[in-house]
Amino acid sequence: MKKIIVITFLFFSFSLFSQALGKTIERSLNSIQIGTVGGWFNNEVRFADQFTLRTEIGLYSEITAGVGFFLAPEVNLEPRWYYNFKKRAKKSLNVTNNSANFLTVKTSYRSSLFEISSFDDNLNRAEDSFSIIPKWGIRRSLSMKINYELGLGLGYLFYINQKYPSVSESDGLVVDLHIRIGYNF
């Protein structure tokens, strides 16, 4: 009887362990996210065991107290390394829809092609810019369809043909903090 119990225990332990090892980053993941400074549609595609390439298009916003706000287009490209994905899977933690901590280098282009604004024509508006920002973040799934992300990074912002110098004196360091909630489809 003891042998049967031990063999059964070993069989189930091996089965659970192999299931945890079999979990991988999603092959392709689409979602819509809203955050404190805009809304985005994104796609993440796995290109290696713990690595994805995330492409994103959306509208970012800036709000100036007492003056107004604007929304303008933004395109982002970021390779992500989900460095603790396997560790979470081994511990049987939720890894659904790439739920793990990540490191990334976010490259972003913000355009003044169009904007939705409450500003007068003579006040600060969207500027064409390019940024490169190394970031650390976490992604967690609340369900199969709902996720949230938190991220923090420090990088460099370059203005392209800056029209309104009062927005910022020049190119320089920029802090990127994102807090987003999203829907996977």
C-alpha cells in the first residue's frame, strides 16, 4: 500500500512539475490598454523563450493645470525580457498572458500630425519627438481577459524641429512612469 501511495505521489508531482516547465510566453498577444496618460492598442509577439517584441500605437496626453489638455499620436516599439517568467511558472504562480516582471528598452515616436486639444492655437501643443527609455515593469493578469501593468524608466528625449520651446527648454532626460489596465483579445 505504501508503494502505491509513493508511486502515485511521485507521478502527480512529476506531472505538475512538467506542466510548470511547459509554460511559455504567449506566441502572440493583442490588447487595448488605458492609463494615466492615454490609450493604446498593442501586440506582443514571442521571438525567443523569454523575449517578446511589443508594438504599440495610441494616443498620449498632457494636461496643463488651468490651461487645458491635448491628445496626440504615439508609436512605440519595445523588446521585452520577461526575466522571472520561468521562476513564476515553477512556483505555480499565475503566468497567464505573460504575467511576469520585465526589462525593456522602449523606443517611442510622438507626432504632431494631429491632435485633439483644448488649447488655443498660440499655446503649447504636441511636439514631434523621439525617446529611448530603458524600463523595468510588471505585468499581471486579473483574469483571462483583464491585465494591468506598472513600469518605471529613465531615458532620453529628442525633439524634432521643436516649435514651442516653452514646452521644454531642450532635449534631455525624461522619467517614464506607466500605470495601465487593459483588455486582451
